[in-house]
Amino acid sequence: MQQIVYLFIKNSHRLLFLLLLGISFALIIKSHSYHRSEYINSANSITGGIYNEINAAKEYLSLKEKNTILAEENARLKEILFNKKDTLLDLKTIAHEGVDFYSVTKAKVIKNSYNVRENYLTLNAGKKDSIKNNMGVINERGVVGLIEKTSNKYATVISILNTKLKINAKIKNSDHFGTLTWDGKNTGYVQLVDVPRLASIKKGDSIVTGAESDIFPENIPIGKIDKVFIDTKTNYYTINVRIFNDMTALGYVYVIENKNRLEKEKLEKETISK
């Protein structure tokens, strides 16, 4: 305590000067409108800057919640889009008014492999979220894969970068289709095989999901044609497709259920067996 008192006594002249300076500034600001407004503006600028930084920090901390909300909203919008009549070529013939074809559920990729020939992903959603095997998985850029197995809280996905996966795909704005597969070589490319030589194709054409798919809605993006080869054994085209997705960096995805798939498959089996 004595040291504090001694410190005040020792610096009494400086402290008195600062006190008088503060009083002078207060009197100037109080008696002159210009100085008062300048002071207020400066104070507002400082506090505004502080509040802005605090708000920016709060927004950054809330990004996770905002991303979740956006993903849920995207899932609802995609569900509406996939059930629009003008996006599904066969909707008029096999569905009546008011029947929804597809449901969409958001999920997040929590594990992802892409450096082997048979790659899989793990999602943080499962049976409790109505996810079942053989449902399609996409994101905002296009096709990701197919649900392989599910537990109550999780699901595994056979990636588009898996040599076992085969998807019906077509050349956009064309009825020519083939089978999409992966040769296990490059994570940025997949192959569309068994495309007939009659097909008119060129580099840069878009490849999308086909109408024959029972898993995906038609016209979901996949990639663009990079190179075209002729298979000498089959005399069909083999197309190298540069995929839109970066399969090494996946976040939120959307799981698609075709509600009429089982009914359609059952009817087709019954027809073939006769």
C-alpha cells in the first residue's frame, strides 16, 4: 500500500497534468459542437469496428450450423426439382398426378477413400434417417455413388471411383446411352462404355444419368467428354469422362430414394419370367 501511495506522490505532477488535460478536452467537446461531433464520430468508428470484429467472429463460429441449414434446404429444393414433370421423361406414363417419385435426405461424408480400386465413403446418416441400400448419392456437382450398407446411424457408399460400380448414363441432349464405370487409374476420370457408333459425340459434351436408371433421376450431371476411343472387340465407343466432382474433397451429400423402384423392378421381373 505504501508503495502505491509513494508512486502517486512521485508522479503527482504527471497525474495532475493528465487530469487537467482530460478536463480541458471535456470542456472543449462540451462547448463546441464541431469538436463534439468529431468526438462522437470517432467513438462510433472505434466501437463500430469492435462490434464488426465481434460479429465476424460470431459468424465464423456459426458457419457449421449455417452449412447444415443450407444442406437441409438444398435437400428440400432437390426433392422438388426431381419430382417436377419436365425433369423426368417417363413421369407422364408411369405416375399419376400428385405421386412423388423421389425423396431426398441430406448427409455428411465422415470418411472417404479414393486411392484404391474399390473406394467407399461413410455417411453420418443411416436407417434412422430412412436410408437404405441401393439409394443414389449425389452432391451439388453431380453423382457421388450408391448406398452399399446401412446401420442405424451410418451408411457406407460405393464410390463412383469403384471398379465394381456401374451406372446407366447418357450423352446429354441425346438418347444414346452406355454404362458408366471406372478403370481404377485416375481419380478425375471415369469411363462410359458400350456407346453405339451411331452416336454423335464430341469433346466437351456433357454426360448425365440416363432415363433407364432405377436409382438416379434423369439428367444428374456426371462430367464432360475428354477423349473418345473405339473398342476393337465390340466396335462400340469407350468415352473418357472428366467428372465434375472432386472426389478427394467431399462434404455434404444428398441421398435419393426412388419410391417406385421396387414396384417397377417387380413388374419387369414378372414380365421377363413369362
